Amino acid sequence: MSKDNSIPTQKIGAESDTSSEVILNSTEAAIEHFKTVKQRLLDVSKWHSISGKFSADFTLTDNEGNPVNRLAQEGDFFKIKIPAPKNETGDGYDWVQIQGIEDLNPSEHIQSVSIKVKPAANPQNLKEETAHFFKDEASSTFLVKRDHQTIAAEVHGRNEVPNTDADFKDSIRNLFVALGAMLGFSKTQWKAIVEGLIEVDDSKKA
């Protein structure tokens, strides 16, 4: 499958690419399963349940930081609870905001949906500091797509630089968490998510 144009250009810091795909036994089965995959992608608060108990816990919130029980929309936030020391600036969470959602269907054989997020300030307080272990130049793009009978899920991290602009305690915490992410922790997390997004019964595989 070709690279999606919604993925930002890499300019600074680290980058990561994680993907998984499955081939269905018919185009009809792939079209039907992609509906489920798209639903899973947009239902952010259930990512933890599809990726395993050792993964981070994602909660979808509105633009004021209030948890919402619906599919993701542009302008929403994710608050993320990771297995690491608390982020005081984020009231214990790392925060990202959805910059854009693209739902494309250029032909009967091709479909894709992507969510691009960037580190953000905690919308539940008045501080303007980025409440995330990466600086706000970073981005993560979550992408699912169907090409004929093949369905893929991908996560692309770009321009990942540790956020050491916070107060001293959070700066130290962010440095160590960011280094851990760049050394492989995030790869493990994203692999669990992409595999959970596309999971399908063996009977439907080619």
C-alpha cells in the first residue's frame, strides 16, 4: 500500500512507523470488515480494550477536556494514561488534540480513514504549557485503509522531540518517558493498537 499524504513530513527529532495488515478471503468480506475497523479507529476510548491490559489507556474528551461517549471529531482531545510517572502539567495525563480526520474513498477498491493528533496543553486548566512528553512539533497519525481485499492499520510518529520546556519535575519525567518511547516503548504500544484495529476471525482470512 502506498504512503498516505496525510502523514506530516519528518523534519526534526525521531520518527516511527508501525503497521499491520490482513488479507480477507473476498472483496465483499473486506468491505464489510473495514466498517468495523473504521468504527474501532474512531472509538478512541475503547483502544485500551482492543490492544491489551498492558497498553496505555486512552480517553476521548471534548475541547474542554470532558470525557465523551461517541466517535472522535476534529478538535477533540485524547487524555492518555501511560505506565509511567504522572505528568503534573496534565493532571496525571498526557494530552493530544485532534488536528484533522480524513475519510477518503477515491475508488470502489480504495478506502482510508486517518486521525492526526499533536501534543497539546491540558484543556482542564489555564496553563498553556504542552502537557505531553513530546513537544508540540510532534504528531501521530493513526490510519486504517482498504486496498481491494487487504486491510491495514498504521501509526506514524513524526518530529518527536522530548518536551523539556515544562517545570523541572515534568521536564525530567518527559525526558525519560520520551527517550523510552523513542527506544521502543511506543513501538510496542502502537503494534498492539494496529493489530487490535484490524483483528478478524480466521475464517474470513484469505
